[in-house]
Amino acid sequence: MKTMTPYDAIGEALAEEMRRDATVLAFGEGIATKRHDLVAEFGAARIRNTPLAEGIIAGTAAGAAATGLRPVVDLLFAPFLTFAMDELVNSAGKLRFLSGGQFSFPMVALAMTGAGWGVGAQHNHNVEAWFAHSPGLKVVMPSTAADFKGLLKSSIRDDNPVAFFLDVALLHAPGEVPEGEHVVPLGKAAIRRTGSDVTLVSYAKTVLGCLAAAETLAAEGISAEVIDLRTIKPWDEEAVLASVKKTGRLVVVHEASRTAGFGAEIAATVAEKAFEALRAPIVRLAGPDAPAASSWVLEQAFVPQADAIAGAARTAVARAMVLATA
Amino acid sequence: MKTMTPYDAIGEALAEEMRRDATVLAFGEGIATKRHDLVAEFGAARIRNTPLAEGIIAGTAAGAAATGLRPVVDLLFAPFLTFAMDELVNSAGKLRFLSGGQFSFPMVALAMTGAGWGVGAQHNHNVEAWFAHSPGLKVVMPSTAADFKGLLKSSIRDDNPVAFFLDVALLHAPGEVPEGEHVVPLGKAAIRRTGSDVTLVSYAKTVLGCLAAAETLAAEGISAEVIDLRTIKPWDEEAVLASVKKTGRLVVVHEASRTAGFGAEIAATVAEKAFEALRAPIVRLAGPDAPAASSWVLEQAFVPQADAIAGAARTAVARAMVLATA
Amino acid sequence: MQLIRSFEERSAASFAEGRSPGTCTCVGQEASAVGVVAALREDDLILTNHRSAGHLLARGADPGRLMAEVMGRATGYCGGKSGTLHVSAKELGVILTSTIVGGELSLAPGVALSVSMKGGDEIVTCFFGDGAACEGIFHEALNLAAVWKLPVLFVCENNEWQAFVHRRETMLTDDIASRASAYGIEGRTVDGNDVEAVLAAATEAAAKVRATRMPFLLETKTYRLRGHFEPDDQGYVDKAELASWKARDPIAALRASLLESGALTAGGAAAIERRVAERLDAAFTFAADSPWPSLDELTTHVYA
Amino acid sequence: MQLIRSFEERSAASFAEGRSPGTCTCVGQEASAVGVVAALREDDLILTNHRSAGHLLARGADPGRLMAEVMGRATGYCGGKSGTLHVSAKELGVILTSTIVGGELSLAPGVALSVSMKGGDEIVTCFFGDGAACEGIFHEALNLAAVWKLPVLFVCENNEWQAFVHRRETMLTDDIASRASAYGIEGRTVDGNDVEAVLAAATEAAAKVRATRMPFLLETKTYRLRGHFEPDDQGYVDKAELASWKARDPIAALRASLLESGALTAGGAAAIERRVAERLDAAFTFAADSPWPSLDELTTHVYA
Ligand SMILES: Cc1ncc(C[n+]2csc(CCOP(=O)(O)OP(=O)(O)O)c2C)c(N)n1
Ligand SMILES: Cc1ncc(C[n+]2csc(CCOP(=O)(O)OP(=O)(O)O)c2C)c(N)n1
Ligand SMILES: [Mg+2]
Ligand SMILES: [Mg+2]
């Protein structure tokens, strides 16, 4: 194990994949300035700065991906993806299908998001659910340095377009990363803590809140299982259903706004496929249905906190007991 | 009552609101060509053709809305909204909040979608869930000619940006519209049929499938309640929860792809707030997680049909009986 | 050109008889398609848009498989999934067709980037309309291609219409090619109804792109003689304008000039028409007799 | 200009001391802001972007409320919700600030449409950067404003940088104003570090927009003397380029010329600096002492 930030883990993943495969290249607004070590190793043709134009960055990635390259594009912050939606959704997401399978789009779009930088809703908007709802795309949102590296490597190797979200609050916090080749498969959740009374499902920064809540709950004799989805699409239904069948209670947590957030998909799937196992209402804890403010105090309050998660878990466990004795 | 198509009902709503309020105007790619009666009545300044550029159409609407006008923009087909996401989501949706309430954005964006024209996923993509997940926006998707008219009038009068989706399969099918002033409030569902055994919740074209299924079910002695949401955001939680508390079973139906579709929000909310009332797993019937094909046979097969809806309702009713006797 | 014209007219007639879906025909624009495509090498790549039949047929597409695609049949170029509006035929080098106006512009630089990175000397031709030139992505695509020195021949088929909006309602300038200078690249306007002129201009432009690896913006001035999308009664079209362009029909003009120069005889012209008719009879029969896709296809080709 | 410079330098210092969040300062670009804003009428409307302090202060914004906004306090222009990057002050006519690069361009034509429909003779000024000129929305906004004859003075503050990318990496041309001709409108480039020249050019341009109700593209050539967003060590900036622009500091230049002409004395200059310092002392104290927004504000102002 070595210790590094997710930001550096991303750099390492890029370097390793570029070494392994000459068709991998990366471009974006400033990536060549910020990652000059990669320019030094791979040359200016494979790490490129671009004009300030997200649409053509994403479109160029899609055109290149369909014709033999494996581009990684840095689109900076998630709200800027709004300028690249046609290229990501209509081209990369649909032209494989509409062409009857003539093309594939092995590309990765990186975008930062989430509370942590105090710059407001035009930089901080958790839109992973948009992309999960867009056929043809995969969606990744890691919580650990090791996963940033391992999932990015898998995303680059995947033959589908991947929207890869970077939670800014995590990006510069050092964590452990295994030495040597480290690849994490897409679509597999990580059970961060096993438990038997309640299942906490989350991804990105709120996984930390779930772990803190689980700690608190443990002290009270409540055993919480914490699942980190890591990949939002395809998501690991199996792992979540197995856990809920064991615990009978589900709390879903994410920073994205609650309404039509990805937590709804998780809750709905469980309400359909593990209904009989449920011993309490499914609870979602999520950001409010509001843009994120810049003001530090408001930005922090937007994110579901460990206390609230523990509270929801407690209620679920209590309610289930009432139901069981009714 | 008079009989007219939703297309004409939209024209009537526009004309009435433009007569009522001199700040209402409409523009889009070809609207002045297609609705020349409105040009004749209101002049070329208030019904305008635009250059082919969705971003600036939506942005101009947002800028105008914030400074005293009430624009309605015709963005043609929903996939073209991908070129207008910054303007709709980051500007119209967020600048009220980010400015601390200095501006409001009374505007309506119209977009067609859904199976019916055989032109594939770049014209037919049901993305209402994206907008429901975007704070600051409202989302409307009517199923009857009367609602097309009445909801458009409310949307124009509303002080918030509204994404108004037109299901192409419905647009040219005549229906009844009340004479005189007819305004339908946003956020109120319509109970299209009352019933006691199972609740079918839907919107747009699949409401018709639900009604047909309810007919079939009635003949078998199963009483289905059919709720037409009409407004997706804010949606009428109260009506749905009340119905499920009565019937104990919920089937949610829409044409949009299942994964992270709006049906998930409905199911998740019910699994949280009416959990104890549920007597069967919540079932979602939705389009597959795939783009829509052009080929007529595939396009039709994409949409949940009455048979499947009736089948899901039957299973729900049967399962609940099993549970009740277990 | 005659094959394209007849294909489109039959397609419109077939729609009118309820035997096939509506299409965006390129009637009147055949010289632009044929002139440009004839100037390209076989290994050059082409991106087109919703009005693609001319580009595809000029590139040698099988009219049977093309009509089968329009009809949504399993034997079409895209297995019926595309239908008329996004027909790609990778085997012909006609790739990534998008019906999003501007989609082709967003994708072309990336295709040219692949060519560049592989070190090939192919060029990429991107057909788009005067309407697409109003989309922001036009600006972004030309600029990126210029800054990154990508070998793209941008061909703007300026047919004076953007669906139901006249070009004059959408821009103050007359030419689109003159916008090239904003990106530091070369541009040129050519009479798009004169196939010889288009061929000459496209040959020169393609040679420049191939040699310099820099983009070039070629504008072919032409006209959409039928409506936007079948059916379209063109009630909104100025009659004098339409008539003046009908008088400049590119096929009639070519026939007249070939007959006059003696390169074509009346008998030869009739023979061409006959051969085209026979080929299209077979093509339309093939398409109409082709099977529908199986319902499994609903979810195939979504993920690789 | 001195107020702007000092505000920004104190803001950077305050960030370095951990007392306020990072900002995009406009150090080096003060002449562009002051020259243009001085050319406008009080009832003209302004749209700006992430680098807005110059425009706001030139328009008379209260530095205390501005710094309170940067610090995310309840007393800021936007109640702390905006923070530094999207400060609007409707009371000053500085509206719809967006930190999405190009956002201001997308909104300006609509504001001008409102003005036009009301029949007023105000004009709308839209400040954006050379980076924004690369976004497709630049193309769409200028084109729409031209076709619809909207009174927008587009002001491109070309400061040679787009965050961490040099302008030369993003376009082949040197001027942005020359793109005006692609839209059939007028454009002009002016030395953005010479406040008198900017004022003269902006006055002329504003008068043209007011009289003709047609958009105009004015480009002020200037330079971002501090980094993109605090902190920024400018390690990636060419030292010679930075030095040459530092030698052309707009404030030093103005001071020198005023001293030379006798319009300003050394004592007068010192007095200005003292007044500015006092004002900013009070402003920064006001901001730092201001309360945070209440947590209820999380969900206010979402829907009207
Ligand atoms: C982004 C987008 N906006 C609108 C449309 C609807 N539409 C299809 S073709 C067309 C006109 C295109 O005009 P032009 O680019 O000149 O091409 P032409 O049809 O004249 O060949 C329009 C508006 C679309 N397909 N995509
Ligand atoms: C759509 C979008 N893309 C990227 C960014 C990140 N970003 C903020 S400022 C900036 C540079 C802008 O350059 P320019 O327009 O020249 O303005 P300047 O900062 O030089 O004043 C970038 C890339 C953004 N805010 N919005
Ligand atoms: Mg055209
Ligand atoms: Mg700049």
C-alpha cells in the first residue's frame, strides 16, 4: 500500500493506461498545464489543452472513440456538462444503438462535483442521476483513493462511454492505494462494513457519513451494514438486495437532490424486489430540492450528515420492532 | 365542450394568454411559420422564428423572463434540449437562488417526445426525470386535450420556468376541451378512474394504457384506480399516497426508461410514506434501458402496453392475497 | 444524380401511398452530393446528417438496403434501428450520422483526430446545412479543427432553408464560407447546382486539406426543391424563389449540357433512366419484402 | 480603478490569511472595466461573469456588501448564496451574473429583447472573456442579437488567458473583434489598458448601439496580472510576457500621465490611496463581522 490523494491516483491511472495502450489520450481545458508530468512522458499529442468549449471536447472524444482511440476528457465541473449533453447523451449514448451496433464509444468524461469548495450550484451540482437515466452510458462515482484509481482504469478499458464523477471533498484527501496493477471492476459495490440490523447504501462523500453513523450505532448495539455503490450504472443490485434481505431495513444516502435522485432508483428496486424482506419503510436522506449555495455554512448543511443518518437508521430499527410485535 | 386536438389546444392557450397579458411572447424554430394565425393576431414581434440554435433560444427566454417578459419557447423535440441545458438548468433553474431571490424566470419550454413518429432516439427520448431532478424547474406532461390547454395556461402564468413535454402520440388526436376560460392548476393529479384494489399511476400516453387495463381488470372483478399525474414536478404526492393507502397496491407506468425514471421517485416516496399500507411489492412498468428505435415495430414495443399493465396489477392483487393469508 | 433523384422521388411517392415513413429528401441538391463525394478518395471518411441519401448513394450505397433502413427493416444498413434520419454505413466510410442538427459537426474533428494520430493521409468530409451553421457547435468544431490542425473538409450545403425557416431569417450575411476567416482557415463558395463546378472546387479543397492537414470550409449554394420532410406542401415557400431554382435544376442542367456537348445522346439518357428505374424497382421490392427486426432488438447494441 | 485594485489585492491577502474564500481577481484589467462602465448611462443594464468585481465596483457597488458576498455572509448582495462567482446587484443594473463561461452571453440577448419590447432606449452591456468567445454560445448570441436587432454592446475582455490555458492555444487569430463581420455587425479592438482609449471607444460603441439598436462587438486587449483564481502561483505563465504586461499596468500608466499633465499631484494621489484604504478597512470589517445566513436559506428562493 502507498498513500496518495485521489487526484494523484487519477494521474497514476492515466499514466499506466497510456503506457499500456497507445490509443489512450486525454484532453480538456488545462489538463496539459496541470498534468505536465504526463505531457513530459507522453507528448503533447496525447495530453492536450483545448479551447474553452465543452461541447466540442465531448464531441471530439465521441468521434475519436468511434474510430479507434480511447479518449479521456476532463470537463472540469459537473454543471459544465450541460454544454456537452448532446455529445454525451445523443451521440456517445445512442449512436451505437441507432447504427445497429456499427460503432462503440470507449471514452471517459471526468467531472468534479459536490460540496467542499464553496463556489455554489454552477460548480456543485450532483447530476449522476441524469446520466444513469441516459441509455448507453455508464456512471462511476468513487469514494476512496484506491477506487479512484482502479475504477478509472476500468473505465478507460471499458468499451462504453463512462461519466466519471469526482467528489471535490475527497479529491485531495490522501488514502491508501495498493501497489502495482490495481483494477476495480465496474458494477461491483464494496461492503465497507458488515452489519445485520440496517443497510446503509451510499456512494462518494456520504459513504464517510454512513461509516461514521455506523460507528455511533454500533456503540448503541445497532449493527449497520454500509454499502458503497462505487458504480451508479450499472449498479450492484445483487449486493444491495442481499443485504436488505438480511437486515430488513434500508437507508439510502446521497448528496444529490432528493427528487428523482439515484436513491429513488435504489429504493424503488428494493420496494419491488425485496418487499417481503422489508421490516420498515425505506428512508432516503439526500440534499434538498434546491441549488447549492456558496456560503460555507449552507454548503455544508446541504449534505446529509452522520447524525441524520444514524437517526434514520435508529427510527428504521425501532419501527421494525413495532411492526414485528404488532 | 368543444373537440380539438392538443396541438390546437396549445394554439388556443397561447392566443388567450397573449391576449390577456402583453408580456407573453413565443419563439422557436418555425413557430411563426406553423402558427401564422398567431402572427396575424399578435404581430411578428410576439411570435418569432429563430435561428437554429436551441441554446440561445432558451437563454434568450431566460434573460427576457428575468426582465419582465413571459416567453414560451418551442424547442421542438426533447433530445434537442441537450443543447439548451445550461440555459434551462444553470440559468433559469439556479440564478433565482444564487442571486438571493433577485430574479424570477416565468418561462415555458415546449418539447415533443415519445413514440409515434418512427424517427428514433434522437427525436424520441423521455427526459422529464432530468428536469424533475433539476431544482428550480417545474415539469408538466399532459395526457388530454383539455389539460394541454389548461396546464399550458397555468405554466405561462407561473413565475417559474416550466419544462412542458408534449407526447407526440397524443398531439393530433382530438379530445374535448371546455368552452371559455379553462385553467388547470400545476401540481394537481387527476383521478381518471376510481377503484379500490390497485392504484395505477401514470402520465402522458401511458395513461391511456392504464385506462384500457383498468377496463380489462374490471371485467375480472379487479377495481383499479387510475391516477394521471399531469404535473411531474411538483407532483401530487397527496393524491397518490391517499390512493395507495386505500388500495394497498401500486403499479407505476411510464414510457421513459425505467432506470432512474420518474417512476422511481413515485415508488420510493410510497415505500417511505405509505409503507404500512402496502400489501404487495410496488411494480414499475417502463421503457427499457435503451434508446428508442425508429422501426415502427420496435418503437411500439418500447411503450408499456395495457396487457402488461393489467398483468402487473393482477400479480399485485394476487400477491397481496397470499401475504394476507400467510 | 439520376439515381439519387429517382430514389428520393420514389421514396416520397411510397410515403404518399402509406408504404414507407416520411423522409428529408435531397431533391435539388444532387449536384452538391455527387460533386463532393466524387472528389474524395475511397478511404476518406464522410459524416452526414438527416438529409443523407445523396451522400450515401453517391458513395455507392445499395438503394435496397437504404430503403429497407428507411422502412425500419432488419436488412437496412442499421438493422432498421436508425430509420431514415441517421443512416450510417461504416463499410462505405459513411459514419456517425446524427440527426441532431450540428451532431455531424461535433463528431467530425474527433474522427479526424483518429486519422491524424494514426498518421494516415485520409481526410474527413463533414456535410452540414446552413441551419447547422447557426448552432454553436459549428463555431466550436471549426475552431477546434483549426487549432488542432485536423484534416476536415467542412461542406456546408446551403439550401436556403432550415426546416420551415428561411435562411434569411437566421443570419444577416449571405455567405457562410466567409466565416472561415474567423477561425484562421480558408473557405470558398461554389454554385452547388453545377456538378462540374462542385467537383472542381471540392477536388481542390480536398487536395488542400490532404496536403496541409488543415480544415477547409466549402459552401455549396443550392436549394431544397421538395419540402423539408415528407409530406410538405411548401405552402410557406415563396413561389418566385422556388420557380427560379426549379429553372436551375442541377440534373436538367447537366443533361442539357451533356446533350449539347454530345457527351450524352437522347438514347443514352433514356437508357440511364431505364437502368435507374430497374434498379430502384428491385430495391424497393427488396425493402418492402424484408422482415421487421425481431423484438429482441429492443435492447441489443445498447452497451458494447 | 484604485478602489478595484485595492479591493482585489486585499481580497487576495484576506484569502491567503484564511479569512475569505478564493476569488477570480481582475488585477490588471481595471481600465477595461472602468472605461466601459463610465461610457454607459445609469439605466443601461450590465451582465458580467466570474471576474466581476471591477464591473460591480465601477458601477458603484458597495465594497462592504461585495466582500460580504464573497465571504458568504447574509449581508452580501445575494445573501451569501452566490459567493464570489455570480454576484448580481439588480439595484445597480448589474444582473444575471453567471459563472458558467458563456452564461452571460446566453442571457444578454433576452435582456435586450425586454428592453426592445418595452420600447426603451437603454442598451445592454455584456462583459465576457476571450475564453467565452470559444464557446458555441458566443456564436449563437451574436448571431441572434444581429438578426433580431438587439441593442447589446458585447465587450470581450481579452486578457490572453482562459484559466490555465493561453489564448494562443485556443484560436489561430489574434483578434476576436474581427469575428463581428461573420454576423454582419461592427466590431473594434481597443487597448484595454488605456482607460481613456477604452472610454472613448466604448462611448462611441454605446452611442452606435443606442442609435441603431444593433449589437456591437468591442474587444479590450488587456492582461490578467494575478492568477486565474486565488491561490495561483502563475508558475505556468511565461515570465517575459507577464513582465511586459506588468510594465503596462493600467493604473501606473494613468497615474503617470495624470501627474505629468498636472491633473493630479503626488499629494492628491496619496489622498486617493488613503481614502480607498479607509473605505476598504471599513468594508472588510463590515463583511467579516456580518452574520452567516440562517440555515432556512438552504431552501428559500428556489421557487417563486
Ligand atoms: C438540434 C436540432 N434542432 C432542430 C432539429 C429539427 N430539424 C431537423 S432538420 C432541421 C433544419 C436543418 O436545416 P439545415 O441545417 O439547413 O439542413 P437542411 O435540412 O436544410 O438540409 C431542423 C430544424 C434537429 N433535428 N436538431
Ligand atoms: C462552461 C464553463 N467551462 C469552464 C469553466 C471554468 N472556468 C472558469 S473561468 C475559466 C476561464 C475563462 O476564460 P475567459 O472567458 O477568457 O475569462 P477570464 O477568466 O480570462 O476573465 C474557466 C475555464 C466555467 N466556469 N464554465
Ligand atoms: Mg438548409
Ligand atoms: Mg481570458
